[in-house]
Amino acid sequence: MANPSLNVASHLERMAAQHPAQVAIHAPIGRVNADGPTEHRAITFLELNADSDAIAHGLASIGVVRGTRTALMVPPAPDFFALTFALLKIGAVPVFIDPGMGVKNLGKCLAEAEPEAFIGIAKAHVARRVLGWARKTLRTTVNVGQWRFYCHTSLERLREMGRTRGAYHIPEPGATEPAAILFTSGSTGVAKGVVYTHGIFAAQVELLKATYGIEPGEIDLCTFPLFALFGPALGMTCVIPDMNASRPAQINPHKAAAQIKQFGVTNMFGSPAVIRRLGELVGEGPTDLAGKPLVEPTPPSPLPEEKGELARETAVLEATSADNSVCPLPEGKGDGGGGSTCDTRGRLSSLRRVISAGAPASAASLERFVRLLPGGVEVFTPYGATEALPVANIGSREILGETRSLTERGRGVCVGRPVGGVEVYVIRISDEPIAEWSDSLLAAPSEVGEFVVRGPIVTRQYYNRPDATKLAKIRDPKTGDVLHRMGDVGYLDDHGRLWFCGRKSHRVTTPHGTLFTDMVEPVFNRCEQVARTALVGVTRGGVTYPVLCVELPDYRALTDHYPALKKRLPTPEAIKTKLRQRAGATFHTERITYLLHPGTFPVDVRHNSKIFREKLAVWADKQLGPKWTPEAQA
Ligand SMILES: Nc1ncnc2c1ncn2[C@@H]1O[C@H](COP(=O)(O)OP(=O)(O)OP(=O)(O)O)[C@@H](O)[C@H]1O
């Protein structure tokens, strides 16, 4: 007996049968108007389902069949949804790669994924042909458009071929049958292709529904392409934003707000970069890349005053977390040049929840953004990775009201409690493969170790990367389960909450102990004289020393906003004095050397937040010179 519910595409079929007239997609016609409504094309569930059926028939007749790996390079517009569901219905294996990772890496990923078919817009085909992407394995190419464009066929032709053939019969998928290959963002090396099975997609849909209480009929502004698939599967109407999906940090917040208001959007999936940009709607001037408002720099203050500063911040925090129902905009900052929409007309009052995934979200940007939301509405920041998502969940109320102040004291970043059905263990840190699970691997309670995840959302392997698979997976001989090593370090607290302390590969092992990036950097990041910091290790004579690279606020934006400040910017020495004061207040940050970085840090293009610490370590090493040691410097 077929089990269609295991195939995510069967949710679309069900919605088309039960709610045929409900809109599945609102796609803007042309650019979105930032000041008011925009004309959108509405596609109902019935239409989307019929379109994906027609395309599925067309694809099958040109040889794209169950198991055919198919690279899909199409922006998240209606065709993307129809094609994704068509491929899933067939049982073909779509390969999703983020074009934002750059042409060189794209080529490597495509070679590794060995796609047999390639469906893309004309631009993607030009790149494919010029750069020879996947030349060895491709058999079938489809141009997304009216014309063939040197491909075997066009999407329009496929539609014509399948239009009269009715529903596509979805074959029964096995729970472990590959459903898609999704690439990681490649922030610690070349991106890896993660093999998703039908069972994993089905579990993710159920977990997202249960964790966030998402109901059919909700309206979603989907600014995160990976989640675009889940909108229709959860019965939500998807509003397509006017943005480059590979550059979420460039989203125009006013356009997003206009769409939220036009459609009464209730749910938003987004990356932390989107949350930071939407926070600008509060209208209090520019923020740095960590989402902190750029404020007038003050000269370094002595330690006793810092205690007062902490108390002041705590009071502000408490006030914020107690009541976010009133938009605390200062007088006169409402509709100024910044175009604030945070007022009685502009609050994003239809939103019921916001889900920010993919990278750490800074507390500062959450703090700003929640001021745009109705009272009681939270921003959730699920923790997870392409290989296992979601693993844990926490909301902005708990972060801003409690955990943030501990983060700033060096305790790591709280990423919440494991979601239902997912178990998280902490094992002793090792860089070696671990073939079999055993309880003897477990770290001591509260010791920082590597997170290991067990559950229905855990993927079992990377495609074509046996070495990476060996390093990341552990088999449990008792149950046959495959557990995933997150490559992240942290610990569990007494309340069962996970505290993320950084990437395992970014830890700095010194003779005085091991330092973890996310236990060190937040201590310094709250200094207003810095934008972000990044901890790296510099090795001299076999000894590794901790070095803190410091990114300064964007002083140009700051002085544009506060011209009077031009003459009062802090000197490098003043900044270092401030950092030293901070370090002295926390036991594990005392022996650090500071290095001011010119310009912005190298970061991932997608989120603008995953710092390439490997690159910074090389830079720091060069800056300090071969003869440097902290002792010699002193
Ligand atoms: N809520 C969160 N808080 C802190 N970090 C997070 C959160 N969510 C995700 N992350 C970080 O993002 C990582 C997962 O990102 P992703 O799967 O996109 O690939 P990547 O790990 O960045 O890339 P690669 O594995 O290729 O280096 C997690 O392992 C974690 O380090």
C-alpha cells in the first residue's frame, strides 16, 4: 500500500484537494512598491498542483525519472515551486546549491553532485556552458523560459507535453530513499552535499508544525529559499519577496514591510541578516554588521563605572522583555529620513512568529526587531545545520530577558532546548572519526564538548564525500541509528538547554587551556567601540597564542549620521584600553592580544555573519610577523 504522506509533494496534492481555491503563491508583478500595495499574481493550490503535475509528466517523458539527480538553478519564483514539487513527485533528486557561494565553488559542488539533468534560467546555462559545469555527467538540460536556449528543451514545452495528462501518480517512496541533495554554506571549507531522504523531509515538516504551531491557511513571507518548500507543505500561502535570495543582507526592509502589510503575513522565515535589516525599520539610524546600533563612541571608562553600565543595560533589557507591546520610539524619530514604519500605521501587527535560521542571530538585532512586533510575538532562532534541522529552539523573550547577559559574560550562546523527538549529547572533543556510539564518549556534565544529535531529522551521509561522512557520523550498533556530529562545541545546562560555544575547528588550544570563540567574542562585542571580534590562534615556536581580531564600527556611516563626531572618534589605543578592561573582568579572556582589523571581516556572502576565521588567522599571523610573541611585544 502506497504511503504518499512520506513524500513532501503529497501535502501539495492534499491542499489542492481540500483547499483548491486557497492561494499558494503571491508573486509580485515587477518590483515591489515600498510605500504601498503592489500588484501580485495569485496562484492557487489547485493551479500549483496541476502545474507541477504537467511538468512532472513532461520531465518523465524526457528521461528525468525516479532517482535522476537534477541540478536546479532557478530563483524562488513560481516556477521554482512548480519544478521542485514536480521533481519530488517523480522521485527525482533535486540538487540545491546556493549560487551566492561564487562560481568557483559552484563548479566544485556541481562536479561532486554528478547531476544527470540541469534545469536553470538562461544565466545559469550560460555559466554552465562557459565554465563546463558537470560536463561529464549531464544528459538532459531544460531552460526555464519559453525558448530552448541551446538546451534539450524548455519549461514551456514540458508544460505543453504534460498539460492534458492529469494527475501525476506519486510513487511510494522508501523512508531512506534519497529525496534531494542540499549543500551546506561552506563556511568551514568547500560546501558539502547533504543527502536528504523522504523520511527526513516528512519529519521536518511535522517538527516545524509541532514546534511553532504553524497552521494551514497562514501566510508566509519566505525570505529563506530552503524553507520555501515547507510553506506549501505546511499549507501556508507563500508571498515571494522582492530580493536576491543569495544576498539576504541586501533586502529592502521597506518593501518587505509593505508586503507583510498588504497580505497580513503571519509567519516569516528569514536569515539573521534579514532580521538585522528589518530592524532598521525602527528608524534609529544605522547598525553595524552585528546589528548593534551605531552610537556615539564614548571614551574608555574605568572599571567601577562599567558595573553601572551593566546595571543600566540590565534595566533596559528588563524593560524591553517585559513589554514590547508599545513601540518605544523617541519623539521625532518616527517618519524621518530613515523612513521609519514603526508607528501605529507601521507596526508589523499581523505577524504571529518569525523564525530566523541558518546562522547565529545577534541579541542586538533581535532586540531591535522585536520592537516592530505585536506584544507576545517572538522571534525564534532554531539551532541546527543543513545536516540536521531543527535541533533546538529558543525565542527572543528568553534570549533578551535572560541568556543574553550570560552570553556577554562569556558563558556561550544559549540556543535553547532540543525540539521534540531530537536528542542531543555532548561528547569529549576529538578531531578523529568515531565509528560507533558508546556512552563512554560522553563529556563530563557542564564540560564543553561536541554536540551530537540523534533523531528523525538527522541526515546519514554526504554525497560523494566518504571522508567527510566518516568524520561527521557515528553509528549506534545497538539501534542502527546514525548520529550526526555537529562540528559545534558547547554544553548542556541544568535546564536542559544547549549553550553553543563555537565551531570545533575554530577552538584555540593554548598552554593555559582551550578557548572557544563564542565564549570569548561576546565578552568584547558589547563594547560600543567595536563592531565584531574574532578569536584566532597564532603559533610561534610550537606554542599557540590567542589573538582577538577587532572589526571597528563603520565610522563613515556613523559620521554621516552624527557629523559632529568626526573629531571625536576613539584612537586605537583607547579601543585597546577598553578591550583590556573587558578582558580583565572575565577569567578566560585575560591573556589575549588585540589586533585592529582594517575594514570589515571576511564573512560568508549569504548571511554576512559567519566569520571566516581561517582567513583571519592567516592575516593575523602576517600582521604580527615571524618574531612576534606576546612576551616580546610586552
Ligand atoms: N541558532 C544558531 N546559533 C548559533 N549558530 C548557529 C545557529 N544555527 C546555525 N548555526 C551555525 O550554523 C551551522 C550550520 O550552517 P550550515 O549548515 O549552513 O553550514 P555551515 O556549517 O556554515 O557550512 P560548512 O559545514 O560547509 O562549513 C551550525 O553548525 C552552527 O555553527
